[in-house]
Amino acid sequence: MMVRKLDLTNFRCYPALRLELPAGLVVVTGPNASGKSSLLEAIFVASAGRSQRATRDSELVMWGAKDARVEALFEREPGRDLDVVFELETSGGPRKRLIAGGKPVRRAAELLSRVPLVLFTPADLQLAQAAPVVRRRFMNLALARLRPAYADDLARYGRALMQRNRLLAMGAGETELRPWTAQMIAAGAEVAVARRRFTEEIGVLAAGVHASLAGESEKLGVDYSGNLTAEDAPAAAEQYAALLNRSMSEEARMRRTLVGPHRDDLRLTLGGQSLRRFGSQGQQRTAALALKLAEAELIKRETGAPPLLLLDDCLSELDEGRASHVLGLTESYGQLIVTSAAREAALERASAAMWLHLRGGEVERVE
Ligand SMILES: Nc1ncnc2c1ncn2[C@@H]1O[C@H](COP(=O)(O)OP(=O)(O)OP(=O)(O)O)[C@@H](O)[C@H]1O
Ligand SMILES: [Mg+2]
């Protein structure tokens, strides 16, 4: 997967930008606040219908402007293009339009699996020490890219959980809760089983990536940590129902749902020790990078095509050996776009297909 053309209008700090990008390694350098992250964010937006960092869509619109537009031409494999348009209007309340291959996209989740892409940002470096919700988001995004049905199950689970919590907060009894409990169990069982399988698959790949990144160090462990341990959905549903039965009186007292995938976590360990509690900063960052690269590997394995890989400002956090190793991945990926505020030594030595330098909203090509 690669992005061949990018066309931005009033997106963040870009009033108008048109870029054509080659396959291979694309390096984007520029001082702080020159628009490096915004460029990668625009590509992410065209693959997900939303930003990975903005809390509100309207933040993407250039200050003082009314509408923002991103158009990206993706190439899945030679001859198979997908043109994605993302449009945001803020006059008269925010309105979003998403068009892929000339047809409106009804739900943004549909796009995720059609544009396989993995973005790694400085925020992702926190994956190991962040709160569990951050690791659940990691699983959710990766799974939605791999399996469109997962996003549906997750949305159904979220809706049922919210309704059930609303009723519990009002002091509702078991009979009133029942329809939502049934939906929550059915969708929650699917979510939990998908996450468990994903964790097993990505765990093996992440340990491999980690070993090649960190050399002969301790083994990275990735384990699913959740209430539902069953192997398949029917068994997980049975288990969920039994757990809910057992926590009925506690739930009535606490006035919320106490068991289920909304409390899941990923347990990350190095040589058996919790990375969150004992890992050094460098160990935590390397583990986070290994997980994201493993996600890319998994997409490659399951869909037969390597995803587009975007690395925002991560090289400076790694030592030179690790940075060079990451840049070397270009050989197995169609396209790798890397941003950096500094001209890292590893970048100077890598052979970039294109090198862009950003300065005050202007893009210049460095030969
Ligand atoms: N909606 C917006 N409209 C106009 N400018 C914006 C908007 N959102 C952010 N900016 C500005 O765009 C500039 C570029 O931000 P960006 O995060 O892309 O920079 P960067 O090159 O990644 O910087 P750093 O090296 O510090 O990470 C910043 O000055 C930021 O304040
Ligand atoms: Mg940045």
C-alpha cells in the first residue's frame, strides 16, 4: 500500500498543498511546528475518516477557514487505485463527507480495512505505560483494520453497555436490564474472542520484531488480560452470563456494569516482568514500536499486502542501530514515510526515494 498523491486544502497549517509521492522511503524533515505531524495526520484521516489526535473534527480546519479537504490517492497494488476524499464543513454546524472510489462511505469504519495503514506517533511510545484504555484503543484500531465485522461488534457492545449502565444508574431491576444484557453478552463475547486471538497472533510477531530491534535481550511478552477467557464466542457468552449473574448484587450497589471487555487490558512484559511497572523508558518505547510494527506484519500476513507505514518523529527516541533497523524495513514495505525534526545520522545513511524539507508551510525537495 502506498499513497501516490495528496491534496490538502485548509487542513491544519496547510492552505493548499499538492504532493506526489514515490514508493520506498520518503523522508520529511523540518523544524518544530513546520507541519510534519499534520502531513501524516492528513494521510491517516484519509484512511480512517477521523484524526488519531484531534478530539473534535473541527480542529482539523485551518484557523479562520470554514472548510477543510483532504484527497489522497492510494495504490493498493499496481493498477489498483483508491481515491479517498474527506471533506469537513463547519459553517452551520460540522458536516463531514467521506468518499472512496467515487462512492459515499456511510460508516468510517468501512474505510479502515480498505486502506491498510499503520501510523506510529510519539503518543504511541506511551503504549506500555499508559492507562488500559490506550491499549484497548490499540487493539480496537488494529482489529478494525483486519476485520470489518469487529468494528460492528464493538459498536453494538458499546451501545448495549451504555444503555445498561444508564438503567443501572437509575436503579433499574434485572427484568428491565435483560434485553440490553443479552445484547451486551452476544457482542461482548465476539469482541473478547477476537481480542484474545489477536493478542496471541500479534504476541508472537511482536516478540520476533522486538528481538531484532533490541538484540539479545529479554523476551517481550504480550498477553490478553480480561474476564472472558473462553476460546470461542458461544463459550465466552456462557462465561459472560455466569459472571454477570454472580456480580448482580454488586452491580446494583455500584450502579454500573462491572465485568466485560470494557475492562480488558494487554499485559506487556519483558523477561516476565511488567513493562509498565519496571521497564526503563527505552525498553517501554522499544516494546511499543515492536507492537506497532507487529501490527503492520499481521496486516501484511492476513491481507497479503504490506500496509502503508507512517512513522512520526520516532527515530530521535531510538538509538542509531534501532533507527537504522527501522529504516531498513522499507524493503518489505511498499512505502514508508518518516518524519524527523533533526537530520538523524540513520536518515543520512538510508537511501531515500524522496526527501522533503518543510519550512513555514512551504515544501522543498532535497536531492
Ligand atoms: N487548525 C489549525 N490551523 C492552523 N494551524 C494549525 C492548526 N492546528 C495546528 N496548527 C499549527 O500547525 C503547525 C504545525 O503543527 P505540526 O504538529 O504539524 O508540526 P510538526 O512539524 O509536527 O512539529 P513538531 O516537530 O514540534 O512535532 C503548528 O504551529 C500548529 O500550531
Ligand atoms: Mg510533530
